[in-house]
Amino acid sequence: MDIFVINLASSKDRLESITAQLTAAHLDFTRISAIDGSSLSPAELNAHYQPDLNKRIYRRPLSLGEIGCYLSHRNCWQQIVDNKLAMALILEDDAALSDQLSDVLSSIEQLPIKWDIIKLCDPPKRKKHASTVDLNKKTRLCQYKKVPSRATGYVVSQNGALKLLQARNVFGRPVDDDMQYYWEFNGEVFGIEPCPISNSQLATDSDIDSDRPRQSTKTILSRVKAPLLRLDYEIKLLCHNRARKGLSDHYSRQFSSTQGVGRI
């Protein structure tokens, strides 16, 4: 499986850390130069980030770092589509990898069901499952009732990358938040538990948020908008979850069509 690591040119310590971990796991990777939002011209910033859309769907303007981060992930998706890759693991450079990652990736490559995104990073808060199936002897494939945030590590298929590029040609939320709205890109989003990726201690000193004052998120407007946007999300989530197929349904359909090829 191809592996892309998003890394700012100035973040050499992060690159050394993730390189050491991937080398220890005998996993090759390609470094994707992260986009520094503070270096972009107004035209480059607004080529995909739309302030008007942001005002409608998010509680505050995105920081320059968040815009650069989103554009960096879009570059990875574009690489998958342009190079016709079946799938790829996308890592941010502050990821901490468990010794289960190689086995998890091998199992994902053999999955007999259609999927777009499989999130591998430990969520900030434990999420409830709608359904689960065994991925291998030590991990499970999960369908979440609510897709967790964080884009520290996830696998995306070629079809998933194409869906994301088309649906997110313009954006107004951070990239990890946008993935939680799976119905907006008709996505099949799953996760792995126990998660083989977590945020390392390097994540406590975020390169993404360094340009935005912490208090900027606590305006009166954001405090009013946040609960309203959350309520809107929860209602839409409930409606779309009711229409989703469970993992057992996915497996039964795919096993019948592939006659069990790739069964784990």
C-alpha cells in the first residue's frame, strides 16, 4: 500500500520521528510537502476555501494553517486519483504508530467490501459503534454511529479520493470535521479498533494552529452558532444513519458477489 506523509519543510523533527517509526515497521513512504497557509496569496487561499461557505457551515473562519492543512490532504487525494492507486494511507507527521499497523494495512488490502475511508487514528473521545466485524485476530472493522474527527491517519480508496475531490472542491470546515459529514460526499466511512495510530506528543505543539490566537474561537457569534450547527449535524446524522447498511449487510452482499474471495 502506498503511504503518504504530510510534512512541512520546517518540521524536520516530525519527519525524523515518523521516518523512524515507518522504517522500524518496514514500511516505505512518500513525503508530501505540506502547504504553509501563511505563504499563500489571497487568490491561492480562496481557490478552494470559500469564506462565504465557511460562514454558513462553520462556527468561525479557518486559520491559515487549517486551510494549508486541508489543501495538503487534497494533494494526497489528487495523487491517488492521478496515479490510479487502489488505496493509500495518509499520515500527518505527528502520528504515533502501533506495532499492529502493518497487519492492519495488509488486512485492509484484502477487504471484500466497498469502502471509501477507513480511519485509523484514536479519536479524542471514544465513539459508539453501529456495527463491527473482525478484521483480523486482533482488530475489528467498525461502523461508527458518529464518525470521529482527526485526520492524523486514515486509508482512502481511489473511489473515496475521487468523491472527496469532487465534493470538496470548495470547503469551509477543517478537513477532519468535513469527513464527519459522510453523506455530503456519499462516503462509506469505517474505522479500526483498537486504533493502530494515535497522536504523538509532538501534536501538543501544533504546526497548524500556530497562526491563530486561541481566544479567536470564543467570540459571541461562535458561541451562538456552535450549538445550532451541532443540532443541525445531529439531526442530519440521525436521518442518514437510519438509511445506512450495517457491516454484516456489506459483507454478505460482497461475499455473495465475490464468492468469498479475500475473506479474512
